[in-house]
Amino acid sequence: MLLETVKKILEHALKVAEKINKKDLDKIIELLTASKSIFVLGSGRSKLVGEEFAMRLAQLELNVHVIGDSTTITPREGDLIIVISSSGDTSSIITEARRLKKKGVNIIGITANPRSELSKLSDIIIDVGPWRDYQREIKEEREDNITLLGTLYEDTSLLILDGIISELMRKVGKTEGDLAEAHY
């Protein structure tokens, strides 16, 4: 069962990575390097994925904040917000994304639901779908007991974001040693 689960997650992550076009990846790297401040927004396990990404960005010595932390400053026009939401329709996340969009921030959305409100608000979407309404599936007794709840989405998001970190490292001329020096 373990091997089957890991294979399913890796196969899905590879399919998602293959769908990301070079133009979007280049734009993401451009936004990450050109933005004065970068913010990560998510809820629950999506926020945890975002926090891991934020840590790597900080180790690259970029100015990064996780929205909801007590030391987070206010995003301003031209800043970058990375919004991570499986459904792309979580009300608290969408309310905040709308508020920030009105301030003139750029939004990169990471979602499994390309038809979501987050997709409409975002300048660039990383689609890690397909969207799975696991709560409905459980009620209908169609559970997926291999990749529970949002596991496929979360693990894939984490792998894609780690891949973006590797691309970003090359762009800014950093090495693993540089990240290690900034690691706390």
C-alpha cells in the first residue's frame, strides 16, 4: 500500500509539472525576483505548504512574509502574493485575495480548481488539479483511501514549489550552500 500511495502522488506531481509552460514559469520567477515583498496566503495544510515555501524564499534572502503571522507587514501595490487553496473558493482566503488585489498586488494562485474564484483573481495559476471535493465523496461513500483528504494536492503543491525554488536559485546565482548559511 505504501508504494502504491507514493507512486500515485509522484505520477500526479509529474503530470502537473509537465503542464506548467515555460512562459508561466518565467513570469513566476520574474515576479519573485522583482517584487519588493512577497507574501504567502493559505489556510490549514495549504498554509503549511506555503510556510515551507516561504522558508526557502527567506533562505534565498528574499523579503517574504506569511499572512496571519504576527510580524507580517501590510502588502502594498506591486508586491506579490502567493495564494494556496485547493478549492480556490475558501471564503476567508478569497476575501483577503480580493482586498489585496484592490491594492494592486500581483497574485500567483496555486489551486486544484481552475474554475475557482482564486483563478479569476490571479495573474498566474498553477493548476495542481483535478479538484476533488473529498467531503462530498465521503458523504457519497466514494472515499479515496489512498491519497486522503487533500494529500494529492498538498504534496504536489509542495513538490512544484520546491521545483520553483530550484529555478529561482539558478536565476539569482545561489547554491545549496548559500541556503544552508541562511538556514536557522
